[in-house]
Amino acid sequence: MSIQEISVSNNQKKALQKALKKSQALIEEENGDLVLNQDAYYDWCDETGKYPLEDILPEEDFDDEAEFIVFI
């Protein structure tokens, strides 16, 4: 299992939660970190035609090999 960690602001976390609230891809941990399952995210994106992660964090380089991305 591979994990990529990305530091984000509180506003970015809220935007991610709002954009992905109808998907099963994003999980909020007890400590406030957000965990994104990349496979579930891309399945959801293919179904909806939306790619909010890239819109919210356009400068970020996402590791396609990572199973999970943790937003801290």
C-alpha cells in the first residue's frame, strides 16, 4: 500500500469535503486528516465527469502510483 501526503489549508480541506461529499472516495479521520482512495476517486470522476481535486489543487503533483492520498 502506498500513500502520498499533501499539506493543505483548512479552506482547501473544506472545499475537498464539499466537492466530494457524494462520493465514497474521501474519508475524514478523527484527527481531521482527509484520506482519498484514488481508485474510488477516479471511478467517481469517470461517472460524473468532474475532477474537483485538480481544480482545488491545480499546482499539486499527484502520485498516480499511490493508493491513497492523505491531506494533512
